Amino acid sequence: MSESTATTQALTAEEVMKARQSVRYYKRDVVIPDETLNEILTLAAAAPSSWNLQQWRFVVVKEQANKDRLLPIAYGQKQVSDASVVVIVLGDLEANKTGHEIYDAAVAGGYVSQEVRDNLVGQIDGAYSHANVARDEANKNAGLASMQLMLAAKAKGYDTVPMGGFDSAALVKELNVPDRYFPVMMIPIGVADQPARPSGRLPLDQLVINESF
């Protein structure tokens, strides 16, 4: 069954942020059109990243049999089976290699000089020589893309839930994830079958520190 959730009037950015909630129960057999899914992924990929290295990759799981294979890996959380799509967001531990590609292309396109390219690539390679930096950057930037993906999905009329509760080692084995990447987050996307549970937010006076502690 294909189902469109498009509204006649686009939501503002503020409305999308207020409307996004973590939905755990989804209608089964709802198909998100490929065009819409690609729009969501394109918007997610527009997220900012350190040095523009885009330290994320998206594994998109749509086939029901493959979603069902994720169920034990996600400790039986049914949203991975019921949702239309599950996106596994990976972090890139060797994103400095992408930096070489990006800045070589920038030189070829006349956007930066060879000197600027060499300086930036040197900074990147120096940072990525430290394993903790590579992992921190992968987590941080994949997190930015994950949030943007969830907001993009909501703007297109679909619900999501960010999931960190899964067996990372089993997921890597099941999906044959290369050593270069590691799972950061699992994000089901679909149409809510039940509303999200209400959740409170701490007041700003507990969250905001003005100027300094």
C-alpha cells in the first residue's frame, strides 16, 4: 500500500521542529515513494560537517525481509519491522580520504588554490591520525545528519524515531559494514500508528548558562 502524507501547505521550520516526535508504533505496508525518500536523504546530506567531510553514510533498508532481520539486532523493537524504511546512519572513521577528493576537486574547479588545499588537507590528515578524533568527528557529524534526516522526514509528512538501542557488532556483521564505518544510529521512518508518548522538556533556566558557570 502506498500512502501519501503530503499536506496542502508546507510547514515552517519552526512547525516541523515542534511537530517532530519520537514515534515507536508504525502502520505496516506503507510505501514511501522513492522520489520522496531521496528528497529526505538529500536534505539530510545537506547537514553541516567539519571540514565539509560529510562523515556519514546511510544504509537504507526497505525490503520487509531485511527489516525483519533487524528485529533481533534491535532487541525486538517492532518499529524496525513495521516502519516503511529503516535508515542506519554510519560514521566514517576515514573521512580524511574524502577530504582529499573534495579539495582536489575544488582545486580543479578553481574554487581554492593549491596552497589552500594543501593546508586544509594537512590539517585534516593531522587530526585523523588520532583514532579518538576520527571517532569523535564521526559521531558528532553523523549526529547532525541524523537530526536533519528526522526533520526532513517530518517536513515530508513522515514520522521517525532515533534508536541507539541495538547490537552494534551484530549489525555490522549482518550488513557487512566495512571497518571504515561504524553504526551511530538507526532511524525508522514511516506513518504513525499510535501517537508518540508525551515527553516533557526541562525549562531554559536549567538548560542555559549565560556567559559562564
